[in-house]
Amino acid sequence: MATLSFAATSAAVKSSLTKLLLPISPKSPSVVSLSIPNPSFASVKRLNTAPKFPHLSPLKCSPNPSPTPTTSSLKSRLRNGETLYGIFLLSFSPTLAEIIAFSGYDFVVIDMEHGPGGICESLQILRSLSSTNTPAIIRLPESSPAWAKKALDIGPQGIMFPMIDSPKDAKKAVSYCRFPPDGIRGSAHPAVRASKYGIDEGYLSNYVEDLLIMCQVESVEAVKNVEEIAAVDGVDCVQMGPLDLSGNMGYLWDPGHKKVREMLRVAEKGVLGSDPENGGAYLAGFAMPHDAPADMARRGYHMVSGGVDVGLFTKAALEDVKSFKKSLMEGSDDEAEKDGADDEKYWSE
């Protein structure tokens, strides 16, 4: 009897659904509530205004989906006259990368030259930065076509070549970033992250325009050639390297030495004398204890890196320990009583 009753109920439900669904016309209300005799089916709602059944027709989608819109590129912001403030990331920590991104830096330099990470770790950092669209620049461990190719394929907004001493070196660096016939970069553009795995069909048309190519000037020889380096077609930015420059001059332990600062000023003027809008380059640099970011901006730097993630953490850690030990040495009964009173007030609330 129970089986017959269930079968009868199912037949009644099927009959009710058939009568209610089929007569619906395109002019029917956008939402129709159907009352079903069986109380176990409280309500069924039809959401489409027209009598269409999606399961009977193929799914339609655009064959050329538009890429996700992003914020202005570093190159476009530089052209608009902005002074950009960034940070170097040596730890390759995705968590620190997220904190950096949420803090509002204009760019992050992922440092494969001196940091422990490689391509795989850099990719994780790029993904950590993507939630805030924070642009990343990858500094290569060396200026070579193989490293440039692998770094560019994971899709940074910029690439930094270390130890560029001559215009010839700069031309080679640019060639590593461009596909033939303009360069020697190997291509897997239909499958790599830089082209959104082939989804961005405009990648080959736009990659030159979107990529910021940076060359580092870090030696006396490079300073002598700085104007020619800045004038190389495709070099967007010349990055000063004060530490390596000081070492090259024999003052590794004294990067603030007067002679090093004078040499650095010569290099700065050489880049600033070029016109980025007419084949010149923008000036970028790294702040030092004796050379604050604000001072660099006043001298005309277009991109300033104010610190290093591990450096900031080291400084904070040392200050924290120092503060605690100092409080132990300088503490008094009065301070202890005051602290106790504050605690009592706090907890009583």
C-alpha cells in the first residue's frame, strides 16, 4: 500500500508539473511559483521569462574572452610624471609579499640576484601580489637570455638586468626581452602565464609596450657609459647600484664615502640629462642610510626603493628586543605600580 501511495503521489506531481510548465508563455511573469500537492515539494520557481530549457541547447560563450582589466602599468605611470615608491623582496615569503601589497607600495622588486628563490618561488610571489594588482619587477641573477626568458614567461611587469657596463650589454639585455625578428627571446606565448596561458590574444601586440626594462649601473665603467646606456632603444629605466659601485671603487665598507657619492651624482646627471619621451631613460635607485628616499626624489629619481623586506624585519626585531631589555634595566617601582594600575583599569573595562 505504501508503494502504491508513493507511486500515485509521484504520478500526481508529474501531471501537475506538466500542466503548469508547458503553458508558460514569453509574457509570463519573471518568477512563477508552482504549488505542488505533495507537501515535501514546497515550491518550485521558474526564473526565465521565456520557455527555454538550457539543457536542450549548447552553452554559448565568447570565443575571445577579454582579459581581466588591470590598473595602470608602471610605464604609463612614469609617463604621467609620477614618482613611484617600492621595496625589494629577498625573503620570497608570500605572506610578507601580501603585507607589502596591502601596505600600498607602487612596486615590488623580486630579487633573484641576492635572494634564495628562483622562478618557482617568484611565481608564488606574483600570485600573492595579484590580489591587489601590485606590479612586480624581477631582478635576474645574471644578464642572460635563459634567465630572462624564464622570468618573462611568468608575467612580471618589469625585469631588471644586473651589471650592465656598456651600451652593448644594454642592447643584449633588450634583445633577450623581445621575440624575433626584434630579439632572441624564445617563445611559448600560447601556454605561459605572461599571456594568461594564451587567453590574452593581444599579448604579442602589447608585450613590448607593457614591459619595463631596467638596466643596473654598478661600476665605474658603467658610469662612464651611462648616457649611452640610457639612450639604448628599449631601455626604459637605469637603476643605480650604490653598494656594488662602492665595492668597485674600493669602498665596499663605506658606501657613503664622498668619492662614491660624487660618482653616483655623475651617473644620476647622465640619466636625468636624457629625455624618456624621446629615447632616454627614467632614473631609479635604492635608498641608503646616508641617502633617504625623500632626498632621492628631490634629486629627480623617478623610482625609489626604500628598503628590503628582511631589512625592515631585522630592524623591527632588534628594536623590539632592545626596547624590552632597556625596560628591564630602567624599570622602577613607580613604573611597575603605574603599569599595574593601567592593567587594572584595562581589565576592569
